Amino acid sequence: MRDFDRAIRELQASWDERAAGEAIGALVTAAWQAGGPDDRTRSVAAALRRLLQARLEAAKTQTEEFRLLNLAYRLEQGLGRRDQALALARRAAGLAERAATPKERVQAVFQMAKALLYVDDDAGAVRWSLQGMRLGGELERRGAADPELKRLLADQESRLVNRMAGLGGMEDEVDRAAESAIARWEALNDPAGLAAALGMITEARMFQGRLQDAAACARRALAAAGYPEKTAGTAYALWAGALALCRLGDVQTALDWTAASARIGQEEGNAECVQEARLVHAAALGAAGRLDEGLREIEQVAGDVVALHMGGLAQLVALHRAWLRLKAGKPTHPEELGGAGESPERTGSSPLAAEMLYARSHALRLAGRDGRPAREAAGALFERFRMTWHLEKARRDELL
């Protein structure tokens, strides 16, 4: 682990914003590479938190305060303290509206979108993302977008694709944003950035049920990065593409890709990517007929997601655990898959909610209860969201 005690002493003696940012980034990476925050990383985080608070109290300008709030946000969000991160994002967004430069206002809006996403306000995240793209687009049209802002807009439009796909009902908007994001990264001539963007678009296509598109997008991402010799930017394409391939029947490649994604995520300190990759690995084990192994792994993932405060993954874990248990003929709690009712009005209307309703219909039937309302509601959502692969499976009443 980096010598954080020395870094903190140096920051106490002579504050340097860039050095503080580097220390926060290194701490977050070290924490997740170790399997999550522990007593040591929490102690270092507390020391950095005290330093940032002291600097905030002594800030002489609103610009300085804004930049310190952004550093504090990175610390809290990076260590999984989602509510604290959201509070800091709100402060930064309010301050940016009054005092920051146009570019900083764009940055604050996107930061707010990310903070909302991590507390499961997907609709709010999309609204703020769209606002950020509009503000950034105005700067571009005025010729006031520097290279840093252009990269930010390319990255955030890639993320917006994923966020809109998760909401459902925005299929045309998703397609336009995906084309625009790809064009932005190609104009920047950044292979790793393009690969990462294509990975997020792969995830979006996978959630939309467009499995062939997801697999093709994943392969395009790997080619753009120069995989396997080069891995930067490939972690998301590997795990999301693996789920698409698993469902299309290429289980061995799915197993290979998830193993690679988990390894890369671990190297990069991306703890959520590691858990997503392990989750899909468990699903692929089940598809390979290795149900006991798959169930053991997904139970481990479920425990890690709770321990690491990754609430955003809880539904996805519950869904794939249910499919594995259903394939094994094991009891599955319907209440974990869409709440107490079967209608989309009560369970939410999104591609994920649609698949959870469908899994719920099978869980209810296995429990000797009527699963038809949940199945019909799922089918209606599959049609609404153009999830043709899911719809064909539902028409044949097959497990996913």
C-alpha cells in the first residue's frame, strides 16, 4: 500500500490540490483491491476528510470551495459512502450555479447525475445527465469547449446511453446517444476511451435484450482497445458481452471473458466491475450445467455486495440468483423479484423490472401459486421495450 501517512503529513505541511487528488485516487484503488475498506483505509480516509473540512472552512473564494467539494465527493463516492457523496454533490451543484465557470457548472451537473445514480434514482440521473449534455453542447457550439470538456462530454454521453437504457421506453434516444458518443470518442482518437464507451453501450444493449448487438459491440470494444495485448477500457465490455454470449449459447467464451473482466477490474481497483463479472461468471457456470458451482459463487457475490454497500447491484444479484435456483429446481422467494404485486405499476417499469417479473412468474409457479399475472405483465413490458429475445423466451415459457 502507498505510504499514506507520509502523503497526509505532506498535505498538512503544504496543501496541494493535485497531490490530494492523487492520494484520494490511490486510497480508493487500494481499498477495493483489498476487497473493500478496512480499518487502515478508513483511518486514512478520516484523516483526509479532516484535512478537506479544514480547507473548506478556510476557503477564501467560492471557486476554491467548489474544487474542495469535488475532492470530498471523490473520496466519499469512491469509498461507497453514497449518501454523503450525494450531499456533497448537491452543495457543489448549488455553488456552481451561483459562482463557477460554465465548464465547472457542466462538471457539477454530471457529478450530481452520478451521485443520484448511486442512490438508485435512475430517472434523476438521466435528467441531470441530459442537462449536462445540453450545457456542454452550448459551449461546444460557441467554440468554448477545451479538450478536457470534450472528453468529459464523450464519457458522459456514453454513460447516458446506459442510464437511458436502464429506464426503458427511450430506445430511439438510446440509439442516437450511442452513435453520438462513439463519434465523439473516434474524433478524440482515444482507443481506450472508445473501448470503455463501447463497453457501456454493450451493457445497455444487454439490458435491452439486444443480445446480438451487445455481443457485436463487445467485440468492437475489444478490437478498439487492442485486446488481449492491451486491456485498458475493456472491463465492462468483457462482463456485459459475456452475459450476452452466455444467453446466446457461447458459454465457454462467457466464462473466459468474465474471468478476464474480474482480473482487470481488480487491477484497476474497480470493485463494482469485479462483482458484476463474478455475477455473470456464476450465470455462465449455471448455463454450463455447473449449477452447484454457480449457486455457491452467486451467494458469495450476494454477501460481498451487501458488505461493500453496493446496493445498486442488489436487484441484479437477486435476479440471477433466482434464475440459477429455478434451473436447479430449488425454492425461490417470489417476494425478492418485484415486490408484493405483479403489476408493473407496483414493481416499476424498466427492462430489469420486466425480467424480474418474468422470473417472479416462474418462482410463483414453482411455489404452487398463480404466476400468470406476473408473466403477462412481463410480456407487456418486453413488447413495450422491444426486448425481442426475452419475448420469444416468454412465449415458449422458458427460463432465461
